[in-house]
Amino acid sequence: MLDIKRIRENFDEVAEGLSRRGAEIALAETARDLDVKRRAIVVQADELKTQRNARSKEIGALKKAGQNTDAVQADVRLIGEQIAALDEELRQTEEALETSMLRIPNVPCKTIPTGPDATANRVVRSWGSTPSFTFKPLDHIALGEKLGLFDLPRGVKITGSGFPLMKGAGSKLQRALVQYMLDMHTEKHGYTELLPPFVVNSASMRGTGQLPKMAEDMYHCEIDDLWLIPTAEVPVTNYHRDEILESKLPIYLTAYTPCFRREAGSAGKDTRGILRVHQFDKVEMVKFVEPETSYDELESLVVNAEAVLQGLGLHYRILELCSGDISFSAAKCYDIELWAPGQQGWLEVSSCSNFEDFQARRLNCKYRDATGKARLVHTLNGSGVALPRLVIAILEQLQQEDGSVLLPEVLRSYMRGMEKLMPMA
RNA sequence: GGAGGGGUGUCUGAGUGGUUUAAAGAACCGGUCUUGAAAACCGGCGUGCCGCAAGGUACCGGGGGUUCGAAUCCCUCCCCCUCCGCCA
């Protein structure tokens, strides 16, 4: 959520930012008008409340003195009725204001490229090189079948399409990757590991912005009004919801969780294999930082995610997303994409974003600055990284002519010494 | 799931309808004193909203109600504790 004061005082700047995104300026205009109305009502209601408080005290004093209070009581009753009417009007105005504020996306950072969609994203850097093969590389589905890493038809039988079932060395590889990433972030990058609930309440979903907009894309348990998390960002960021942080910033948290996404619109393209699924595993990184440092923190967040891929020796590139392609809450975002030789394309495995105070405002998460004043923190998060596509890239980039897949050095201890994934006999 | 007891500021804790603008203590911050520290004393010490400010207003787990007036009474939900039931 944006700061209403920013809309009130710097409307043109907000409007320009929204138009760079392709968002409607009308939303901000509505908010601006409702804010004017709201403040007028507050002034009026507060004045009446001052009167009521004063006159109510008179009644107390009169009663103590044993005097009749009928006249004053009638007055106060009248004031009370006026207040009730104003409060109701205020409630409606605030509700309308809240509704429009929740629909306004974040203002993009000034420095990011302007453009309508992914075509305007900028490649910032790449690492490694495109592997060349003396044979025709297979895609991950063929490799997974030959190596016996997953059994997708049985996942369909047990649950439905998009619920992959990993098996044997495939499930072990997932487990190894989770361990490898968590160990790296906790031991080398200074993150504290959490193992949070995978199911959260509606307040948490609102805190990070999934509700109200994304309700249709999430799994909901109606009887308890609880939601399956679409990303660890939700429980981990809500860790500090409704708090004034007394500990020193920055705070770095990381967590492994499964992620559940209904993604109603995904039928058709990319539905084969484990590229786009309803349940997948991910290691997430979340930062709570001082506003002045958040853009530096974004750079180091990306570097933390890159270290995972560099350790595995995988070819990747970093994109700086343009104004039209960043997510609703983000002010700036880098995507990390892995090269997938089997499909001759780039796969997004991480999205690292600075939300500035956009998330912290709904989250009600503050810290104390040097003067002791409570200020909103800046929040960031990034995948570090998402697993199915990482597995795809490992299989496709590291496949050998004999049909095996050479495991990166760093994974071997986690795989109990295994060096290669071998085809089934 | 059932029965009972609770939820007040950073913490402890008073407050069961009317100067409560929430007592008191502790912690914390600043000051005095001191060579320095401790102690003592003085002052400060929640969050939001409106306002240039002075100030006003709201908040005692959340929501609703009764009343001229609610931390206080009623309803409801959430959470914590104790006991019982169930259980990986």
C-alpha cells in the first residue's frame, strides 16, 4: 500500500510512476478525493467528541452534587447521535479509501527501464556459458524418466495434474538441494533459518498482499478459514507483522517451504513435466532493512541467490525488470533465469524484489531510527532458489552422452557420495 | 471437542459505570551529584489519525451492543493457562 500522504502531497510523481507501469491513474485520483472527504469528517467528529467528553464530565460532577442532570443528558444524547452519524459516514469513507488504496500498485523505482512488458527487460549480466553437446540434449522429462527421478502419472492418480511425485534419487536430489541452499544462506550469508507453518490465516495473507487480489490463485481451507502458502514469503514476512522491531536491522531470514499455487490460467503451455506445477519446493530469503539501505540490500540479495547457482556451476543470467513487468508490490525487481538446453530457453528460478515500505505499511512493521522514532521498515525478498526449475537446469545442463547426469561437486556430500545420476537398468 | 480461569503500556501490576488526560513499581533515556560508577534526586518515557502549531481525538486481545458516559456491564470471536476427552 502506498502512503496516502504521498498521494496527497506528490500526486504528479505518483501518477507518473503509475502510468509507467500502465496502471490507471484514476485509482489514485479516487483515493485523493476520498482522503479530502475523510479528513473533513474527522475534524467535525473530533470537535463533537470534545464537546461530548466535556459535558459527560459535567454530568458526573452534577450527580455527585445531587443535582438534576436531565437537561445536560438530553444535550449529550443529541451530540451522541450526531457523532454516530458522522462515524458511520467516516467508516464508509475509510472503507472506500482502503479499497482504492489496496488496488494501487507500488510506484516503480525511478532508475528501472520503462516499458510495457517483458520485451523491455534489460539483461544486467550473465554467468557461465551455454553448454555445448556432442549429442542431442534431452529435456528434463525424458531425463527424469530414464533416471527414474519422478513418477508424474502416479502424482496425477493420487492428487491431480500439477502435483509431481518425486522418487528415489529424484527426491533425494530435492532434499540435497534444500540442505545445500539453507546451509549456504545460514552459514555464509548471515540468514537465520525458519521452518514456518505452511498454512496461514487471512490476516497474514493480507499482510503480504496476496489477499484480497489473489484469492482465486490460492488453496483455501474454508472450514478453518486458513490458506496454503503460495510462497514462504507469506509466513516469513508476517513473522514481524504488527511489530516495532527493537533488535538491530538488517534482519535476514530464510526458509524452506513447499509452495501451493492454483494458477487457474496456466492450462496449455508449459504444463508438461515439472516446469509449472501446483506444488513445488522453494528456499526463500526475506530481509527487513532500514530505508536508506534497501537498494544496496537488493543488490546483495541477488548476489546471495547467484551464489547458489555459481556453486552448482550453472549458466544463468540476471534481468532487471522494466516498469511494466514488475509485480504489484515491487518498486524494483531482478529475475534470475537458468539456461535449459533441452527446451532451448531460459527458466525463471528467482525473483528478487525491493518493496520499499509498500509491504511494511500493510504489515504494520516498524523499527526505531537513531532518534527513537518508529518508522516503517523496507522489506525485500527473493527466491534462493525455486527447486523444480533448478532440477530441470541441473538435469539438462549437466547431462552426459551416456544418459547420466553429473552431480555438481557441492551436492555430493548431501547425496551421500553419489557422483552421478545413472539411468535405470 | 468439553469444563473452568485469564488477556491492561517494554515488563510487573492496580483499576467492576463518572476529573482515568489508565495508579504504582521496574526497565530504559536525559540531567544533577560524583575522579568514575553505583545509590539518591529531578525530568522524560506507547501507537495511529486531524492540525503549521497549540492542541484535539481514538486505542485496555478483535468485533458488536447497552448507556448521557464503558478498561469496567452484555453478546460474539481469537489467543493463553489448568483439567478432561481424542491423537501422530
